[in-house]
Amino acid sequence: MTRAKKTAAQPPAPAAGQHAADSHDLIRVHGARVNNLKDVDVEIPKRRLTVFTGVSGSGKSSLVFGTIAAESQRMINETYSTFVQGFMPTMARPEVDVLEGLTTAILVDQQRLGTDPRSTVGTATDANAMLRILFSRLGKPYIGSPQAFSFNVASVTASGGFKVDRGEGKTKTVKKTFSRTGGMCVRCEGRGAVTDFDLTALYDAGKSLNEGALTIPGYSMEGWYGRIFSGCGFFDPDKPIAKFTKRELHDLLYKEPTKIKVDGINLTYEGLIPKIQKSMLAKDRESMQPHIRAFVDRAITFTTCPDCGGTRLSDLARSSKISRKSIADVCAMQISDLAEWVRGLDDASVAPLLASLQQTLDSFVEIGLGYLSLDRPSGTLSGGEAQRVKMIRHLGSSLTDTTYVFDEPTIGLHPHDIQRMNDLLLRLRDKGNTVLVVEHKPETIEIADHVVDLGPGAGTAGGTVCFEGTVEGLRGADTVTGRHFDDRSSLKESVRKPSGALKIRGATANNLRKVNVDVPLGVLVVVTGVAGSGKSSLVHGSIPTGENVVSVDQGAIRGSRRSNPATYTGLLDPIRKAFAKANGVKPALFSANSEGACPNCNGVGVIYTDLGIMAGVATPCEVCEGKRFDAEVLEYRLGGRDISEVLAMPVAEAEQFFAEGEARIPAAHTILTRLNDVGLGYLSLGQPLTTLSGGERQRLKLATHMGEKGGVYVLDEPTAGLHLADVEQLLGLLDRLVDAGKSVIVIEHHQAVMAHADWIIDLGPGAGHDGGTVVFEGTPADLVAARSTLTGQHLAEYVRA
């Protein structure tokens, strides 16, 4: 059945006396069907601030990022030559009938900045590039070009000869010497840290190799490793390692690859440490098997490089100074202090450079990130901090009539900082730009010129426009957002009594100033304070993740289009085993990534056709019709359902299905109950992780960690990406955890969570070196009554005390 093509509504005719070019004041979307959108039609005013609201998973990002911004970027990419397009990511046209009135879209999303160890705040914002030029011009003594100050450039020297053709068959050999001065520290290769092995975690020195001295996963004497160690001749396998000579211990641990012959077979012997570095440390930690990851965490420590002191730079790069400060010194300064230092420099020869650097640094301060330093690794920034770092390059932009797209810009911001963010959004709008914001916080929704509310529910229950109009109109609308817009939590009448305390003494991580604090156990503790005040440093730096501590951070969920909630949570394992047992076959048949995969699409469900520089085409697999499994596998059933039907079930339905009868699987039911508890009852078990919203991924991670055994739960901003209505459900979940005897410690900015706490620890009073101290400890009622801190003032205003 072919789908009828929609036609766009005709743009309005210009008013009398109006130029035709001035009549295009709307971005028109007709028939949007990306992800869960159901033929959405919407008209968005240009040069205005439009906020998109709705519960997590209702389709906000699908409309704003997946439809409007995606098509704008795709069309801009098409203006480049085919040669340039070959180096750019190919983008398919979104599923939408008509898109009119688009302007150039600039995305400022929450994607974390690269976690490359050589990427810092300075390199990500070009501030380091400007500083390198500055030091190469003004630094004393002069040591070389800007490359001499870069920790990503190594110093090299090369020499050799090459032949020059002189004609008539004559050649001449010319010798050349090439040298380049770089700023990279030789010891750590510009990483600032070196790996150190704890040898006691590699072997038991009191035993010999044949007695099982090695404690490295997979290194046993029964397989190939045993034959190599026994036949290499470098040491006696029956001799305790503690009695090895220096030479024997070096050969066991560090020996370079050496050809040997064992039992007539040619092999290569290599020391344990280089072998571990290649086989284990070369992999991403998250992709390791759990027992390998546990070994790596136990055996390998990352220590500050002793040669460069963690600065990443060589001695030569640190020897050149301006006003008695090296480039390492200024990169380590708090950016607000660095801005003042740059303001004090005055040299006409680099005036344009100083002006540009000053503008960049002032933008950091203006956007509320003055507490960072340029040498901060970019991978350690939170999602909210990363988003604001990306905003910096746009604040001073001269571009107008551009569409700026923001994804929850208030994440990670204290209520005190939200007003500053609102001012920045309004400034961008007032320069003549269209600003589109996906947001949940009422403080930001209130400044909107236009509101689009999606819903009514999430997943398949969402994807429609429930309201379009002004903020006042939203307040009176009968939508989930409208009904909860003016909700305010009240302070608890009584708080729980702690069962003990976790004593933190002399905490000095990052900007903490020898903090001493007792964190109550057995209650709901909320750690508050402005961004950069030291909350994460106190909690994550002083409460190590161990057997009794379960930590749920804001790290991204890793997974391809083959990953889904069933595979991520471990739910698929008991389901596969139950299917296999019921039908007398192997569990691997019920995996679309293994033997049960459709042979035509290899278990993906779609066929991808690469069209070179053009966007690739994905078509549903004709053999399995998108079910991903071989036809023979679908004949096996459990409780009257095949495996593809089970994966298509929503969590809520699957919870009932696996609770009783033939399909009763207690292990699966437990996981499904947790998914339902965090508000993900509408997700289908087989939905690809790549299609989940930020809030859904956060809750999926929370549900997974709830299955771990631990007495203390540490949650880092669990309300990120959650709608006002979802926050109530989260508070209920936190209460159930505490009532079950757990201790819950939450780092949070949301006033509803603060009001619900049994105990609040407030850090501040400011950010960076203006923070790092505990400014309040007590109950929320005491904090409101005192109003002695920024948090207390905003919480009092929130509960209308």
C-alpha cells in the first residue's frame, strides 16, 4: 500500500506594502515520521525562542534534532563539492513530507566531548592554539614555533639522502637533515599520566609458575602459555618467582618480542607487561569482559608523570615564560584568573591575538565556566559543561538569521545559574536568530515566545503535538506538561533518622579545601551547590566504588544499533535459556547476533546499501521482514510467543508475561520490574539503544545498577532529561530504595529532590577556588529557614516559604 504524499500549505501572501522576502516567517513541518512521530505538522516562528516540552521519550528530539536540524545540515552538506562530501558523514533525508523555511542549523547538543587523553578544554575551544602562538611570539627565551608549545607534537630529528634527477640519465644524491621541535613530554607522550603495574596483582611471588603463580586472567600453565614458559629457557618454571634473579624477572616481565622454538614449533616470546598492554590496555575499558575489567582496575594504576608533573609538556616548553609564567602555568590557572592575566598583557605586535583570546576567556566566565582550567581533560566534563563549552564559539558570532538548536541547556546548572543561561538564549534570539530549545525546567520554558508540547505519553504513546502556543496557553492546557507546570514540592513534615554515618576527613580532590563532613547513612542525602562548587569531587572522590557502593554517573551508554534494553540489562540471557529449555535446542539460536540471525541481513533487520558520497539507503529485510531471526527459529515458542514477538513487547506487558504460567522466568521478571519502576514500562525490549532519548538512557542505566548488591547508592543528577511528571516517579523510587534499607546519596540541582531529602550537604559558596567548602549541613527545613546560601534562597522561593 503506497502512502499518499502530503503537500505543503501555501505560504501566506505578502501583506500590503510588504516585500515578498519578508513573508517567510515560519519553519513549516508537515508529515514528520522520524522514530515515534505520528505525521506531525507544526509551524515554528522564525527569530523567536521556541521551547519543545513533553515527557521523556515523547518525540521532542526526534522533531527538533532528527527532523529539522538533520535536514538543514543535510542540505548544507549538499552545497559542497562531491570531493568534500566524500570526507563528510552522509546523512539520509528524514522521514517527512515537507520542510519549508529552513535556515542554517547550528547544533549545541549534550554529546560528550572526545575522551581522547590528549583532548583538553583548551584544545577543544582553540584557546590553547592562541596561547601557543602568544608564547612563541612573546615567550623568553625564544624556543621555536607554536609547535614547540604543543603537547601533541613530538620533537623529531631525521637525516638522509635523496636523489635529484639532473637530466640525461644523471642523478645527484643530496643529503638533508630535518628537525622539528615539539612540546610533548617524552615520558608520558603528552598524556600527563603514566601506567604503573602493581606486580603483586600479576603473580604470587611465593609460588613457581608450575604451581600457578600467575594471577592474570587467561594465563594458565595448562595451555599455550604453559608450553611457552616451560620451553623458552629464560627461567626455571619450578623455581619460586621470589627467588628469580634480576635477569630472570626482567625476562618474565619486560622482555621484548623474541623468536623461540618450543617442541619444534616457531613461536614469539614476549614479557608479561608488554603483552598485557597490547592485549588488554589497548581496548576500551567499557568493552572489556567483567573479569578482565576487574583485573585491570586492580593491577594497573595511572599515576602523574614524574617528568612533566602532569603538565604534558617537555622541560623546554616549560622554560619559556611571559611575566614569569610558563604555558603550563597559565593552562593550570582557573580561567577567570587567566582572563585577568591576559588583560594585563599589552603588546601592539600581538594585539589582535590578545583581543581574540580575551573574548574566548571572557565567554567562559560569562557562561558560568570560569571555574574550569584549560588543562582539564575534556572527557571529565559533565554533559551540561560540555554543552556550554560548545556554546562559547557561538556567543561572539556575527552570524544572524541562523537556527540554534539546544538540548536541555540547563542540565547540570544550579537554579542560580539558570537565569544566566536564559539571558544567553535571549541574546542569541535578539540578534535575529531562531532559537529552538528542548527543555524540562519551568524557569526556561517561561521565557519562551512559543511552546510546542509533545505527547501525550512516551514511546508509542507519544509522537503527537498536544499543544502549540504561548506559555500562558500551556498553563491552561489539559496536557501532562500543562497540569504539572506550576507543581511545587513541599518540604517533608518529618525526616528519617540516620542509621550511621560515612566519615569523610581532609578531602582535597580538585578544589576541595580539606573538607570534613559526616554523610548520614540509611537516609536520602542530597549534595547541592552551584556548578563547580565541588559536589562531584566530594562524592566521587571520597566515596570509592566498591563492593558496597553502587555509583550511577552521567557517562554515556555505549551500544550499537544491535544493542537494545534486553541485551543491555542482561534480560535476554534468562529469556534465551528459557526458550532453549522449552524447545530442546541451543540458547544461541535465540540471539540475533549469533546462530539465530537471519542469514540475509545478519540479524540487523534491514539491508544497508552504501551509495558512496550519497546517503546510504536502509530497506527492511525481505527474508525476515525486519524480525531479525531465521524463519526456523521463529517456529520455537514459549508461552505461545516466538522470540521476535517477545522482543516487540513493551516492558509493562513483558513483566506480566514472564510473571506466571509456562513463560514464568523469575530472573527476567525481576529485571522487568526494575525497568517498570524507573518509568520505562512503555519501551519495547528490542528497541535499539541508538533511538533512546537522553532521559531514557539515564533511567535504563539506573535500572541496571539497581540489580547490583550494594548498601550505598550514589546517583549523579538522576533528574537529567526527566519531565516534571517523571520527577515524582523518581522520588518514589528513591523512597523505596531508602525504605528497603539502602543509603542513597544524590548530587542534584532540582529543587523537588532537595525538598524531598532527609539531609542536605551544600557546597560553595561559589565555583572553582571560590567553592570547595561545606556551607550548610542539615535538613531542608533548616536550609530554608536559614536562607544563608544560594541554594537555601532558591529552595525557599521554590517551596514558597
